[in-house]
Amino acid sequence: MIRIVDVQPSAAVPGGNLFIRWTRTDRKSNSRPVVNFGDTAGHLISTSDDLIVVQVPSETLGTDLTISVNNERSDPFPIQSATLIATNLHPVANPALDLEGNLYTTLSGRRGEKVPNSVFKIDTHGNVQPFVSDLLNPTGIAFNSYGEMFVSSRYDENIYKISAYGEKSTHCKGMGVATGIAFDREDNLYVGDRGGNIFKIDKKREIFVFATLEPSVSAYHLAFDDQQNLYVTGPTTSSYDHVYKISTSGHVSTFFTGLGRPQGLAFDAEGKLLVAASLGGRRGIIKITDQGHASIVISGNSLVGLAFGHHRDVFLASNDSIFRLRSNWRGRLLP
């Protein structure tokens, strides 16, 4: 008899690794187990009598996982497997949703690289179309409470306002290496300059230095909680990086320490923080509670960001693709 005891995490994108605790009655058999996702076999990373590490195959559509040895098969174990909805992109931060549920992401490119189309729109039917052109190295995307779209450029230090037709106009200049952006409830815009500054731009476009952090080798990523504290990640050369919490008065404290290359982050409806990062050498989406407990909840080796959609969807950005995970989570869609 073969029995699956537990699967951690219980959700993954293709290419992510799952850790399966299992038992079997016949421990004398030398046959290697086969792990199937629906009808598709996963790639075994390692096996032992009680633990299997398996990579989720790219072509899987199944949501039930089974283990077979010879002619014996376990009962199905439910998992959540994300599906690919767009590729040939280059997201470097969270994707973002507008008020109608359309998703936006980037083809950011190497520094100074000009690409024909730099921001793409994925509509609610999954159709992918170019949306913004002639914007070098787009990085962060955010919407204000009116549904207006803003995009940062880490190349020219500008923040751009994007019309409903994809036309850009300069909103503010001189933001350093402008990366992550986010709006608070009052529609003040916050910009992460990876050189170390968090800027605040009010509705009159007056610019203030809101907080100062350790410089990042990649980008700052920003998200607000329900109390309007600002949370920031910014990878450094350390493999044991922080998530910072900045109060409404600009006081900086460390919310969590111990992540590898933390990037995009977002809050769910229960106020739990989710971060694209590595934890204990395993990459994916990490959930961090108010008490500082961290666990991996979605496995994915190259995830850089996430966004909650309608109908309990979670959109996941890797370094070249966007995936959709049908989950049991509810996200907090507004700042």
C-alpha cells in the first residue's frame, strides 16, 4: 500500500519543486517511484523511503498527484498547479491589475535596451497585446484609486503616467534608479530608488525623501498593509535579506530577516504578507505572518512577483512568463 502523507508546498508553477512525505508497505522493492500530475510524470530530484522531491512538469494540467511503484498506485492527493498564460516577457517586479481585471506586465530588457513594446496587457480572456512602446526599462507598475496607471523607468529616473490608450506622459523626474512604486490610500505615490531612498510624491507632485534604506543590487519592491505601513524588499549581496516596515511617519524597522533575494510582495485579504523570495534554499512565494513565521506556499524557481486577481486568482510573474493559479486565497486588491 502506498500513501501520500503530505505535500509541501501544495501549490507550484511548472518547474517548481514539491516535497512529498509518503509511506509504502513494500519497502523491499528497489523500483523507483513514479510521481504523476494527472497523466504527466514529474522529474524526480531525489527519493528515499519517506521523502520524494519532484519537479512539476511544464505540460501538466492535472490537479491530482499520485505515486506509483510497479503496479501499485496511491490515492490522489490534491495540489494546485499554475497554468502559463503569457511568455516571452521580462517582468522584474509584480504585475498589476486595473479595475476591470486586466493584467499588465513588462518586457523590461537589459539596462538601456530598447524593445518594440515594453508593457503588455493581458485581458480577462487571456489575450496578450502590446500596450506601451518606447519606454526604456519599465520596472514597477501601479494604479491609483482612480484607475490611472503609472510606470517607473529604472533607466531615465522618471515615473510615467499611462493613458487608457497606452500613451505615456512624464509624471515626475529625478527619482534615481526608480524601481518599485506604490500608492497609499491618499493617492500619494511612493518610489523606491535602489540607491537607498524611498521618495514620496504628493498629489501636487511635491517630492520628499520619506525614508532611507541600504542600497539594493536589483530593485526595491513596495506594498502597503491595511494600517498604511509601507513594506519594502530590496535584494543586497547578502543571502539573508530583510523585509523592512516603514511607519506612516517614516520610521524604518525590520519586519523579517532571512530571505534570499526577496522581490515582489503583496498582502492577502487576511493581512498576511506574501513575498517572491528564497527561504532555506527553496524559491517561491513565501508567506510571513504577523508573528514572524515564514513558510513557502507556492514553489517556483524563478518567481519575481505576484498579484491577486478577481475570483481568487493569483497571478505569478517569473523572469520571462506570467502564470495563473486558481487558489483558495483572497487578495487585497486596493492599497
